[in-house]
Amino acid sequence: MELDDKNYFSIGEAEKLTGVKPYILRYWEQEFRILRPARRTSGQRKYIRQDIGLILKIKELLYTKGLTIAGVKKFLIEEKRKRKKQPELEFGIETQSVDLLKKTKKELEIILDLLK
């Protein structure tokens, strides 16, 4: 499964994309207020691309960099402060979203020209 295929992901799909078990994802939702996936009307979690990017970032900080939960929280707070100065960067995902929107806009302009 690739990230480009969909806009929303179930907890099982999030597990496949990130390698993080669902029970850990649920635990991280309790620990990290920034990780709050939306819910479908059925109550199932609905992760978006930014959530997937955040999960991968938390995973890297915990497992690769060896930070504690408290250390990751502190790191994410600092990152949030930096993002306020550079809003186009959010876990490397926003820049991709902006590029996709620009491409979509160009394609829509071409379609509009064809319809005229």
C-alpha cells in the first residue's frame, strides 16, 4: 500500500504503512495530544496523511533515536514552534501536499481551457 493511493486510512492500514501495532497507536493517541485521528460515524479511526507522517516521526524518535515519551513530547513541542515560523513544513508531508495541489490546479486550468 502506498501513501498516494488514499486520503484516509484505517488503523490496520496505518499499521501496514508504519509498522506500528494498533495497540501502540491507541496508546500514542493518549500520550501525544497532537495525534488525534478523526472518527468515522461508526467510531473507527480515520488517519490522514499527516497522522501517518507523525506516527513515523514518533516511531523514529522512540526507536531509532532512543528518546523517551517525555523526550518525544518535548521534541514535538519544539517542532511545532518552528513550524509556526515555517508553516509549509510539517513532518515533510505539507510540502508534498502543496506540490500536489499546484499540480491539480494546473490540470484543472487545462480542463477549463478545453471546456471554453
